[in-house]
Amino acid sequence: MSTVVVDDHLLRDVLTGEQPRDLGGIASDLATTGLWLFRLSSSFADPRAAGKLSAPVAGLPAELQAQFRAQLTVLPDDIEVLHLRQIAWPMAEMQRRHRALGHHLSAAMVEALTAAHQLGAAIAVAGSDVGPALRAAAEHDGISFHIL
């Protein structure tokens, strides 16, 4: 087991208890990215909206929704998020290198790949939100990639 960088869907599932913190035995530690954390947070900014990310939590009892929001606004200390100040330049270099290989990665994908490199981590994404470009880039770089 090692550190695993999780996407916004898996982070939601870990915080609600739908997914165990060890992700079924593949993770000793968890990390996510600033952009994935932002996407998850912004999906809950309007409590009246229920989209792809927020719908599973919207169906929970009010007490569990409040508990989830509390964890989301003050992420548990055992879930690491690298600061953009630390990884902005490595992200830029990573994006340039992968563009030259034909991997067109969004900023969120480049951040995840860079975080995985910096932490010596794997990447795990929800099966409903797999980015084939991220998977190809991770495999090219020798980063373990899991679809859960």
C-alpha cells in the first residue's frame, strides 16, 4: 500500500464513508489536489443544486450532510493537498512534456499527475469520471492508476 491521490468523486465517497480510507486495500495514505477539492467544494456551494458530485450527499439525512460539509470545509489532516506554490512550475513542465507526447491534459489532470510524482503516489479515480488522457499519461510515467 502507498499514498493515493484521489479525484473529487472518491474524496466525496471517503468523506461520506461510502469508500473506506484504504480504498479497498490500495492506500496507506490519501491525498487530493487543490482543483479536485475546489470542484467538490463548489458542487456544494449552492445547497439547492444537486449535480453529479453533490447528488449522493443530497440524499443523506441533514445531520450527515452537515457532517460531510464540516469535513469538506476543514479537510481532515490525514488527507494531504499539495500547495500550488510547490507544484506550479513542475505542473507547467509536466504539461509541456505530455503535450509533446500527444497527451492533452486539463489543469486538474496535470495537477494530479504532478502530485503523484511529488508524493511517490498512485492515482485513483471514480469509474464514472475516468479521463483517458490522465490514464495514458500516468501509465507513460509509471504511475499506478486505479479505477474504482
